Amino acid sequence: MKLFRRAHRRAPSYGPDSADPALLTAIAAGEAEALEILHRRHAPWLRARLNYRCSDPDQVDAALQETFLAVWKNAGSFTPRPGDTDAGAWLWTIAIRQLISQLRRRANRWISDIEAEPYETIGDASAEETVLLNIEHGPLGTALHSLSPELRAAIQATVLDGLTVREAARILQIPEGTVKTRVMRAKARLREALTS
Amino acid sequence: MSGWHLTPAQAHDYAARRSDEITAMSVEAHLMHCAPCRTLMPADEQWLADGWASLRDVVDRPRRGPVETLLSLAGLRAETAKLLAATPRLYQAWLGSTVVVLAAALVAAHVMPRGSLMFVFLAPVVPLVGVALAYGRGVDPAHTLASVTPMAGQRLLFLRTCSVLVPALLLCTGAALLLPYTTSAWDAVFWLLPSLALVAGSLLLGRWIHLSAASGIVGALWLAVLGLVSLSGQTVPVGVFAPAAQLWWGVLLSALLGLLLLRARTA
């Protein structure tokens, strides 16, 4: 009967210093220790970042928990772009979505879970979004200062956090149309500030 | 990216939610693609350990097999599904020997004159042997442990009997379909009612004596009766399976089941 037992897939060798894709391959093969390494590496900054989106530490912890469970189940679906040794963006995408569904679940328990949207790595951004993603360099910081908090929040949710308009509407608790107009207005304002 | 990196102070401010919005946005955009700066985030060891402990709790749970998933899809409770799916593992040897015995019976039926008698004799006994090995001291290595759980007793006995009967009946039906003279669906299931009646009989008898002994007695009785019938020159012991006899088997089976249910209710 041993013949029929599922042969344990050979996991690639990995260690605490392995790159994220190697760890994810090991996780996909069922290695719990690889998940522990990934958890240790990414949970702190994800937690810090989620804390800016939600002030309830319990919900943030629950969302993080769900995030790593999702990683455990879907590690096989991670496809690194060539030369990319980092899963940070992918993990963030999962984490922010988990936080949104967490908040939603808490708010309306009677509404069924949001339909799962595929986890896509953010990064295939338009040219102006690429500029925005380089906030830390150059004059963009001052330009952002000139935005009103509402416009800034809209830009943050859609561009920095990589959310769809629908998800941004959910986390900001404003209608989708408002998100769209705010993002457009913010981008126009920024373009003006950067080109003048 | 170029030389810009987080200073430890910035990282601490960010983690403590003291950064202003613009700095926070810069930090976030930078963290997304700079792994070294992420390690600057202060890690709360206690929090990490707690988080991992509860993750491990879920991650370490055994993944459910296909049989178990199917059973719980059919509406069974999770623990019942697990029990039913795990039970056949207890009788791997029995399953193996069942296949061998049925294969031998098939070979005999094809090669020897009147060889199909062997199948007729054996088919009702095969599930009985499985049931005999289903429950009780000396059969189940974990019986002492299992007998003190709330599941033990009638409930466990019936659940295990079911999980033995399903593969046994499937195997016997498969073998019956391969018999040389099988022409209709009727030929494939003629042994079913006697077989179930024998099982029910041994379960009932198992109320008073050890289940293995009960099954042994019932099985021996069956073989003895059939042997006598065929030795006494009756050319057709298959008469035991004739449509009229099936009626009697049906009556016997329902009577036994009724008694079993009655006993289970009063127990």
C-alpha cells in the first residue's frame, strides 16, 4: 500500500538567507519551515504598513494571519518577474486585500465574502504612476504636500497600495465614482505642480 | 534605485506611526522594492512568535484526502468523514486478501466445472470477515483508547461496519460481473441480500459475544449449510438464491435490522 501513498515532493533546499522565490517554491511543496522564515522576514513591515490603513491592531493581526495562510495555499501561483528576487509587492497585494475583506466582514457580517480577485503583482504601472512610485526621490514630496488629504488618500490607495477603484472605495468608505474623480483631480494637480 | 535609504530613526518613526503622511508614503514606496530597509523595521519577537504559533496551528493540520473531502461534501460531519476515510487503513491486509480470494474464485469459476460455486460460497462471507475485523478487543490495536471515547460502542461499530461494507460490496459486485455466466444485473447482485443478512446476524449476535466470534459462528453456519446442501446431491445450491428465497432473505434482513435498531435504542 506504500506504493500508493503520495510520494513526498522533493523540496528545493532553502535556508534563512534564501531569496523569496526559493522559499515560496519550498512552501508550495509543503515546507512549513519555509513559511516561518517568510513570516519572520515580511510580517514586521507588513504589519507596520497595515497599521497605517487600519487603527485596530486585532484586525491587522487577523488580516496578516489570513495573508500568510493564503500564501501557504497559493504559494504555487507566485510567478516572479525575471531577475526579481523579492516577493514584497506580491505579499503586500495579498495583505491589503485581506485587510479589506477583514474590515468588510466586520462591518457587514451578513454580506457574503467578496468575490476573490486574482492576486496580481502591482508594478505594471503607467508612466505617471512609475513617477509616483518614486516618491522618495525628487520634487514629488513637495507636490504631494500641496494636495488635500482626500486627494492624497485616493492616490495612496490606488497607486501606492495598488488597489482597484472598487477596493479603494471600500477601504476609504466613499463611492467608486468619487474615487475616480479624486484620482483624476489629484493626478492633474500633481502634473501641474511638477511641470510648472 | 539610487542612494536614498531609510535611516534607523525614520524606520522607527514609521513603525511607531509617528511619520507624517508624505514621509510615510515615501517610506512605503521605498520598502516595496528595498529588502535591506525592511529589516530595519523593529521586530517584536513576542508578537512574531505568537503569530507563527497560531499560523502553525492551521498549517500543521493534515491535508484532507479525496475520500474525506468527498464524504464531507456529501454532508457528513468532519469527524465522521475522517473516521470513515481512515477506517479502511485498519484493514489493508483484509482488503488485500479480499482481492486475492475473489480473484481465486473468479479463476476457479472460469477454469473448473461448477467452479462458480466457490464464488457463491464466498461472496456473502467476504464482507462478514471484514465486519469481524471491524471492532473489538484484539482486533483493533487502539481499541483500549477508542473504547473510552464518546464515539465508542454502537456508534463506532456501525460507522466502521459501513466503512467496511462499502468496499467489500463494491469488490464483490465487481467480481460477480466478471463471472462467466453473468448476463444480467440480477446475476451480479444475487448474493447481496444473504450477505447483508449474515452481517446483520453477526452484529446482533455480537451483542452477547465478541464480534469476531459472532461473525465466525455465522460464517461457519453459512458454509456448513451450503456444504451440506451441495453434498446431499442437490444439484443447485444456487436455489438458495432463487427469487423466492430472496424474498425470505429480505424478510430475514429486515427482521434482523429491526431487532438491531430496537436493541440500539434500548441500549
